[in-house]
Amino acid sequence: MEKYQEIERSIIKKFRKPLWKKFINGVNDYQLIQEGDKIAVCISGGKDSMLLAKLMQEVQRHGKIPFETVFLVMDPGYNEINRQTIIQNAALLNIPITIFDTQIYDIVAEIDQSPCYLCARMRRGYLYKKAQELGCNKIALGHHFDDVIETILMGMLYGGQIQTMMPKLHSTNHPGMQLIRPMYLVKEADIIAWKQYNDLQFIQCACRLTENCTLCDNGGGGSKRQEMKSLIKKFRQINPSIEMNIFRSVHNVNLDTIIGYHNKEMEYNFLDDYDKKGGSTPC
């Protein structure tokens, strides 16, 4: 059995419950894949996107819905070591990647304020554009369960709002394109366990603007997302259900107990119809 076949087998067998079933549940629960889709699976070279590529291969091979995939690697200006690491890992995992080059890192290097935000926006835009050129109607990103709950907490603690990372989105700048997150229910700890079980080494962060550019497991630094990881770790020691409760909180919003909310078309404050409701809400 080839190495990539052993890795594929580990997804279906040893990690069936935490990886494969959670992946399939996310795809089904949020209706992420439809018949006839052509999906650009976006690979950054890290553990999350590499596992996403393998999961997409497996569901394409064993699933009931026919769809196409392109495994897309955008090089924003990687150094040669990181680029070759991605190419070698793709060959090891039997992922037929398509690479295209940009100069995003050079552009962002000239920016003083919020370079990471700009970089993320530019990367997303280039991925949409290239995917559309290749005839795709969706791009798939490797965000996972931990990313979702960290986003919820960051929105509350630093943004003063309740929001989440959505499982799928329509692109506003690229009509006809959608973004999907098939690993929405997969936990990061299980991704790391899969990586370690198969003795795989992926790039963690290839950004030239940070010191976090080595092959490693966890990364670090003082980012707000790292703060959320540490905070959730503390919560988990108090109550192991904390993570799932944070996740479920945005699936189960009681609008009768919200002071205000808004979308692109309207804003609502509870005082708008407070007198009309009278005593309809128990207290």
C-alpha cells in the first residue's frame, strides 16, 4: 500500500468519527455540495487545507453527488523552501495541485496598518478570480470548528457584536461564485492527531512579515485569535461543553431577548414594538 493510501485509509478508519463523519455532517447539514458543482479546493500548505483536499477527494470518490474539483494553490510570494514543501506534500498525498503566482506579500509589505487583513482580502480575491477562470462555481476553504467559535468570541469581546464565520457565502464581488467551509464541524485537535498519526509535516505560516514562519504544530504570537485559543482552553478546563455551547449559541438565537439586531436592509431595536408586544414575553 502506498503512503497516500495509508493516509486515506486513516481518514476512513481510525479517524472516521472525528474527521470523516464530522466532515460529511457539515457538508449535508449546510448543503455545501450540489450536483454539477466544480469546486476549487484552496490549499495554503497547512494541515487544515491539506486535510480538506483529502476529504474532498474521498467524498468525490465515495459520495453519491457527482461534482468536480480543482486543487488550487496560490503562491503569494512564498520562499522556495515553503513552495517546495507544498509541492512535496501534495505529491506525497496524491493531490494534483494547480499553482498560480501573485505578488501579494510584496504589496502588503508596504502597508503599515492591518497588513494581515489586507493580505487575507487579497488572497480571497485572487482565489475567486482564478477559480472562476477555471470554470469553478465555488471555492472551498479549510476553516474548522475552532475557527468558528474563536470568531464568535472575537466578535463579542473585540467587535461588540454577535457574529460568526458562516459555513457558506455568496461572493459579492464575483457573481455566481460561492465560498464553502466543509470542515465546519471538524475540531482542530483531531486534525493535529491525524497529522501526527501519519507523521506529516506541513507549513504553519509562510508570511514574510511575521516571525512565525517555521514548520511547526501550533504557531504562536500575540494575535487576537491566539488569545481566543487560550481563553477557550481555560474554559474547557472548567466545563468540557463550553465549546459546543458557544457554537450552538449562534444556531439558537432568541430574538425576543435581543436588544437590537440588523442586516443589510434594516435595523431593529426592541423598543420599536415593545408596547405592541405587551405581556407576550413571560417574566
